[in-house]
Amino acid sequence: MTGTGGGLWLEVLRPGALTTLQDRGRPGRAHLGVPRSGALDAEAYALANRLLGNRPDAAVLETTLDGVTLRAGGPPGSAVVVAVTGAPCPVRVSGRPVAWGEPVRVPAGAELDVGRAESGVRGYVAVRGGFAVQPVLGSRSTDLLSGLGPPLPAPGTLLPVGPPGPDPVRGADTLRVPAPPAELVLPLRPGPRADWFTPASLSALWRSPYRVSPESNRIGLRTEAGPRLTRTRGGELPSEGMVLGAVQVPPDGLPVVFLADHPVTGGYPVVGVVPPGRALNAAAQARPGTPVRFVAAGW
Amino acid sequence: MRALVVGVEAVLVEVGTAAEAAALHAEVLRRRAAGELGPVRDVVPAARTVLLDGVRDPGALAARITAWRVPPLAEEEGPLVTVPVRYDGPDLADVARLWRVAERDVAEVVGSVVFRVAFCGFAPGFGYLTGLPERFHPPRRATPRTAVPAGSLALAGEYAGVYPRSSPGGWQLIGTTDAVVWDPLREPAALFAPGTRVRFEEAGA
């Protein structure tokens, strides 16, 4: 084991539906075709590291709906300290319920079970010291679009724990965490290609809700069952740079909101952009079927 | 030239041609290096645009950019890399027929061009190379291949490219190179960064 700091690790027993390592991703390399990637719910990710006194860019596990089961490893008498944030869920150590959203000690040899999300989608499992897997292009995020970063954890994967962060383990400050939304409201700033769509279909965009499609993933939140945007023009848009939160409209007219693993360029027109922050964090927690409403911001 | 505000921290600058986009990209990099633009997280060139993402005041920046005078790009601007190629692609005969040249002369046509990496996309390290004269622009294949081998030199429309890793693809495959165009553990990871000039040389010739 290299880079394990105090010689601690977590062994993956049950990886769950989709568990990836994530940190703040690889911004600044889009010109090389490298997606930004990184934790989808940036606020829950930051909180998990804050609770443990970690560096703000420490790597955590991002779980999807059904959590993850890990076993702590290290010298006899040692313990790893973890914190689970994001989608609220039951957390157990050796079968006993422990606190969600607070630092929790997991003695070497004990099992940590992060259970199924009660609401929301993505959970964040941070460990004091961060997961010390090999960084790729300055990040430990797994990018599901391009395949960069650490491989997906599988049963038996050993995840080394890094040296403890600069700050002490802190008490809980989770009371301010918003509950995953019953309805996802996305403020949409216009452009750059809003003029590719008919005024009638643009006003329909504000009037009627969509639903989160089950086809959604870390690349984009897809919508369904809402009004389809109609183009004013035929022809193709030459590929152009895409930003986080861009709402791209493919030929079927149903908006797709670009999330962290989005492609760096795209050839479908972007009707507007959801600014990064609270709304996109909420998008990361919106389950399939959740109503989605776009509200005009600055049109 | 049009500069469009994108969201709360980006500007998309649009021009009319690929050559103008290359010149604009070089100008953005010059001004960024000179500290004229303030913080810019990403500069992403594409077919007819350059995106500046992670900027502080996109409205003000967009207004300033529209007043720029962008000089045309000098031919010798940008680093030059030479890439050895074996002309053994499965579409070599089709491309030769399209160009009305003998198969063995495809290497000469390609070798006479100094390409330029216009932008990257599709996959990390996949550069879209411009420079092939218009009469040599082949269409994409009617049916994309499910697996194109890494290192394939391929053509489609106005672009040439080298597949950094095995992936599906619809471009015409004319050759193969052993050059590693993408290695995330190498610095720089990408052999073909935007603005780089590329010459393809027949291997063993």
C-alpha cells in the first residue's frame, strides 16, 4: 500500500449501483477534450470534507441511490473516521445505527454500511485524510464520459486513506442542508442559442413542467414529458464549447441539463444555462420522475 | 465577430470561418498571457467559435472582445510536431479513388499538408486537424465502425484526426501511427493541443 498515510484503508464489500471516486474534477483542461468531472452535488461534497477537517479537494466516494458497504482496515486498534452526506440514508457500523452527516469512527475490521437513500440520489462518503488513490491529470475523479481517473470500485477493491487534513474533525453543521427537492426548479439564463427556437415553444418552456428522465446520469439530467422546443431553423450547428449547466436541446426537443461529466463541445443548440450552485446541486439529487420547472432568469 | 454571454461566467465568441476561429484562439491566448483578460479557467476553441469559461464579468468581457482587431494567423505560428504514419488503413483504396490518385500517392497528398489542430473533442486528446484542401475532403463513412483501433489516422470532411484510443468512429481510416497522441500520465498529455501544427511523414520512407 502506498500513500496510505497512517496505513489505513477501506475495502469495498458492496460497491452499490454506481459508486465513483470524486473530488473537484479537472477544470481548465476542456481545450484538450477533458471533461470537468467532479462531485455532482458540490455542496454535499464540500460539507463531507469540512466535517472531517479535510482539504477541500480531498477525494470521496459518490454513491447512487443504494449506498455502499466498506470494511475499515489498518493496524490493530486503529480506526478510520468517516462522514456521510448528500442524500439522507441510514448509516451503520457493525450493524449498529450511527449518525448521518457527522464524523463517525469505524474501527479496523468493522463494517460501514451506507444504506439506500431515503430521498435524493447521490451520497458522499468522505474519510478523514481523503481517499489516496492515484490522481490522473490532477484529479481523483472518475469521469464516466471519457473514462479518465480511477476505475470503478468493485468488491475487494482496497481504497487507501491519505494523511489527515489540516483541520481537526468538527461537529455537525448539517442543519442548513436543504432536503432533496420534491420539485426541481432550475433558473435558466438565456442563450447562447435561444434564437434557434420559436417564441411559442420558448414560452411553453416556462409554462409546463417536465419530469426527470430515468436516462439521466452524471453527464446530463435528461427531461421527459414536457413541451418540446421547436427550432426556427434547419441545419446543423458547428460543434462549440459547452459549459456546466448548459441546457442543450437535441432534435427531439427535450432539454438536457449538462452535469459534471458533460462533453466539452457539442453540436446541439444551447437554449440557456443553469448557473452552477444550488440549483445544479439539487439537480444531482433529483430522482427520475421528479417534476422539473425552468424559470426565466434574465430573459 | 459576435460575442455571446453564456450563463454567468462564460463568453462564446463566434466568427465566420475556421481560419478566423484559429486566429481568434491565438489572439485570446496572447491576451490571456498578457493578463488582459483577468482570470479565465478554460479557453475552448471549436469549429467556428472560441469559448472563454470561468471569467469574472462576461457581459463586460463580451463588449470588449467585439471591439478587438484580430490579425490573421501566421502560417508558422504554433509548435510543429512530425508524426510517422503507415498508410495501411482499410479505407485507403476508397479515399484514393475519391481523390482520383493511386493508393501509394495518398501519403504524398497528406504529407504535403501542414495541418493545424483546430480544437479537441469527442475524446481526450482527439484533435480536429484542419488544412486539407477542399477537393480532398472525404465524406464520413455511411456506417460507422463499432471499433476503430487506437493510432488510426482518419479523415472526415474538412478534418483529419488520430484516434487516441480504440473507440467507435465513422471517419475514413487511411493509416496508422505508433505515436502516442494521448497519455494522461505524460506532461503534456496531449500531442495535439489546439494551435499545434502537425506534419504526417510516411514511416520508413
